[in-house]
Amino acid sequence: MNSTFSKHKHIGTVSTFSELIHTDFIGEMNALCWFRNLKGDFKEIVNQLRLKENITKIEPEDLCVLQLSEQGKIAREIIINDLQLLTDFGASPVLNLIKCYERDDAFDFIATDVYSYHVDQSPIATDTFLCTYIGAASDIISNEQAVQKIKIPEIRERLKALHNDPSVEFENFLKENYFDLHYQPKSNILPINLGAGHLWRLAVDHPNQEVLPCIHRAPLEKEGEYRLLLIC
């Protein structure tokens, strides 16, 4: 078990997939990590995959046709097994080869893209699962380390200036444009990087949620390096 993660009260660590899906979020804990030191050559897989768009969905059959070394085959088996575990659980996992995400540069004072610290939201009870096999990994921070951006006076005033439809309540305007899902980290905070190979489960904002949703962000990709990410 990895002490880097387990020493944080908002993170729980487990050693099996069964524990990952059956452990309840409680108190301040809203992130669970199945800590793994994966074997296999994931870079070999990425080098053989074809990027068609900035984010390209990779199907299991795309993996199966790759001509791989023994280490590459080990990596492929791990990915396919992870996809199957999550599918059997009832989730809908997607494997993405990522160059970069789309940027939100509509406003200079607030962003609503995945590079901004944010929480996921759903109308039904669900969780976010993700695993970065290779490439830069996401960051999370505890809820006490951040402030909802719409509660920052300067940002709120500028949002009010944008709100020019009297038929829509201001709070509904914030929700409709996803401004309420984004957070500003406090000064001098140290984010937790999710690392490579670990399968994470993050709490989502939904009507039945009993804990605060997990605040996270996508990483800035390194030039010339792709990410291979499982997410659902």
C-alpha cells in the first residue's frame, strides 16, 4: 500500500477491484485508489496507435490487432482486463488516446474546461473511474483546499455582468453554463498527482451523494507525448 496516498484523509487506498467498487465514501474521503505497480510496455502500445483527432477513442479490437512484444502483450492484457472489469460492474469505460483537450478561452476570468479544477456532476448516482496508463496524470485536491469560483466576489460580479437574460434566474444561469462546477485552489496548496497505472474512483456530485464531490483537473500534456487514459 502506498503511503503517499493513504496519508491524505480525503483519499482511501485499496488492493483489489472488489474493494474499489464496494468501499463506501465517508466523511472527508471522496477518492479511492487501487494502487498498482503495473508491468508491461504501455509506451509500445501508444507508439503503434493512430491518433485521428486530439482525443481518439481506442476500441478493444484496435488493441488486439497490434503486433506487440511480450511486454507489450502484458500491457494490452491489463488494459483489456480493466475494461472488462468495469463493463461487468455496469460502467461504460472508454479508452482514449489523448493529445490534448479543447480549451475554454471564452472568458479571461473563469474557465470551464477540464484543465480547470472542477467536480463531475450527474443526475443519477454514479462515480468517475479513471486510470492513466502512460503520459501525464490528473491532479486532485481536498475540498478544504479550494473555493468554488462563483463564490469569489470579483468573479461573481463579472458573471453577473454576463447574465443578461431576466427570464433566467442568476443561479440557474451559473448551473446551465457549468460555472458552479469549477474551483479556485487556495494559495500554496500541493495537489495530489494520481500517477500512472493506478485505478481511481472519484466521488461525483449527484442527488444521493453523501460526501463532497472530488475536485480534480486534467494535466497539461507534455509536448510530443500522448496520454493513454481509461475513464468512465
